[in-house]
Amino acid sequence: MSIDSLDSLRDEAMAKADEADAAADEAMAEMAPRGDFSAGALNKVVEALNAILPSFGPMAEEYPTFAGDEEMLPPEFVNQLMMVATAAADADLDDVLAMEDVEMVQDDRDLQLLAGKLRTLSQSRDFKQFLKQPMEGEAPMAEEEETAEVEAPMEGGEMEVEEDDLLMQRM
């Protein structure tokens, strides 16, 4: 295969990925909650969301605050809220925050309730502990193996190894 054909395959794959991303964004925009949302109520949710995002690891970036009122929740915002709701469901904490809590938001009162639920999750030890566990199918972090120090060979050609070191290796 020539480099030109590899470049064209890569370009084609990137174009398809961009199309898929655009379709996902469009679907998220269609299902995004709509209503009368004030900047103050939205920013309460942002504040509560940003309090919980560090528990998701370094890749979860803080969501910016809103400068004005909105009639539709932005798709990126809904996506982050759904991520938290999905994690809550996976942790069997959907009684605290469920997908419907995000999907059914229609006004400032609903936003205030959502912010309270997010704050509750951000303070939950069970939720934080759940997020620290490796995901199903995720390889556990490799642990460094300790090697036993071996002393110089003795006269009989045998090596003397500390018994404790051998026992520790077997654990």
C-alpha cells in the first residue's frame, strides 16, 4: 500500500468520524431539555457539576458558567450531566440522581433540584469509592513486582535467599 492510499484512508476515516460526531451532537440537541432557564439557576447546576467532575479523573474538564438565560440546555452540558447520571445508576445510586432528573428539566425549580442532587452525589463516599474502582473490562493497573535480593553464591554453588523475601513474592 502506498503512502497516498494510507493518507486517503485516514482522511476518509476522519471524515466518517466527524460525521458520526455531528450526528451524535444533533441527536443530543434534539433530546436536550428545553424551557425557561435563568443564568443564576444554570450556574448553580454548573457549580454542583464542577464539584463532582474531579471524581471522574483528570480528563473531566470543568464546565464554564453561563453568561445569560437559555431556552435549551447545550448538548455538551447535557452530555456531562448524563455521564454523571449514568455513573450514579451504575453505582446503584439512581435514587439520588436518575437520567429522568436530567431529561425532564423544564424550569429553574427543576434546575435547583438537579443542583441539589449533584451536590449530594459529590459528597457521597459510596459514589466516590465507586468511581475509583476500575471499570468492567478495564485492565487493572500493573503493579511493580518486588524482586528478592540474592546474595552472592556460596561455595557449594547454592544461592542463599532470604526466606521472608520468598514468602513475600508468593503473596
